[in-house]
Amino acid sequence: MKKTLILGATENHDRYANRAAQSLLAHGYSIALIGLRPGAVRGVPIQTGLPELTDIDTVTMYVGVHNQAGYYDYIKKIKPRRVIFNPGAENPEFENELIQAGIEPIEACTLVMLSVGTY
């Protein structure tokens, strides 16, 4: 099974990015985490910056639109199959760039997708 990259990862259990990481792991998915501060979620390290990642199938965005621009080229470089824009992260400009790069943008909630079996 290919990995999901959670962009905006955090150790804070009250944040949706952390809940998504927990849920993805509980559903048997492999994850990679990028956040502003290093840490870990259930033993998976939270990396900072733009680490070299391979075999990323899905990027799930927990970064607001105003902070996404620094990740545009990075996401296109790792070539995921799809990018999920969770509520509050929707970005029509970047979604259009992804379509042109052959990457599927999805406006949805990762947690809901997991709970109803559409992930």
C-alpha cells in the first residue's frame, strides 16, 4: 500500500491533522508527516522542511491556502496520484495547477472519507 503524506502534521491531539494521522494508521495506511515542528505521531516522525519522499500516493492538506505556495513545486515533484484539500485548505489556483500536472485534486475531508470507506 502506498503512503499518504499529511502536510500540516502536528502532535496536538486536538488538531484534525493529528486525528487524520491516527485514523490512517488505524486503517492500516502507511503515512509520512510534514509539519512546522519536529515530533512524532504514534512513532512516525514529523519531518520539517521539504524532505525527499518517494512512493507517495496521496497528499492530504491541513495547511491553509496562504501557507501553501511554498509547497506547490514540492508536491508536483513528488507526483502523488491525488491531493485532498480538507475543509479550510481549498485552493482553486493550486487545484488547477495540479490538474495540469496530471494530479487529481479532491475537495473532501480525509476523516470522513476514511469513516465511510471512500478513501
